[in-house]
Amino acid sequence: MERHCAIGRFRMCASLTLRRRARNVGSVVIDGKKIAALSAKKPRGRKAKTAEAKS
């Protein structure tokens, strides 16, 4: 953290990691507060059913 812009890089990487986690899981808990993701991934059941129907 002593190098130039290291704090900014850390903040950016942490933000990307939290966003990815929130998108995949649906929420993130920070300091005991549960924060829901606005763009959570939906289940992928439709693609599997479509592939079976085509076979």
C-alpha cells in the first residue's frame, strides 16, 4: 500500500469482487448489514430444458 495509487487499485479490485459475489449469490453482508444485489443472476433452467427438447 506504499506505492503510488495502490489504495485506488485496492478499492477498485475490492469493488469488482463484491459486485461479482453479489451478482452470483444475490446479496453481500457487510458489517452485519445484508445488501441485496440489483442484478442477481437468474437460474439457468431454461437453457437445459431447451437443449433437451432439441435432441
